[in-house]
Amino acid sequence: MAGKIIIDAERCKGCGLCVTACPKNDIVISNRSNKAGYFPAQPVNKNDCTGCAMCAIICPDAVIEVFCESKARRGAEQKGKPKLIKEKA
């Protein structure tokens, strides 16, 4: 499974819990502050995310969205041909 996270930087308070929860160490605290003066978390390399959602689960402010996609689905999208499911009659 491949994953992708989106962190709402304006709502993130930079507590760092997601940084410690990420098994791939793919989240860091930004060196730029948001409008509220907090230093929010940000993903390092979007290709390393596994989609485990540990960061979103531990986030006290629920500012992290996790999207994951299976290898089979990515392969179908790359070929440009959608796979149809045949229903049993």
C-alpha cells in the first residue's frame, strides 16, 4: 500500500506527536510558523508514506488526512484502463 498525508498547517499546533508516531520518520516540524505562530508538522517525502494512519490517529487536533491506495489500483490507473467487476447472475 502506498499512502499520502495532508496536514492542515494552519490548524496544526506543532505538538510533534505525529512525528514520533510515524514508522517511516516521514514527518518533521516545519521551520516556518503558521498564522497562529505555531510551527506545524509537514511530510518530508510523500513517496515514503505507507498509509498506516498512525499520525492521524494520534493527532489531538485531527488535522491530518491520510489517503492510501493499493498497488493493484495504481497499476490499473497507470494503464489507463479501468477494471470492471463482473457480477454473478
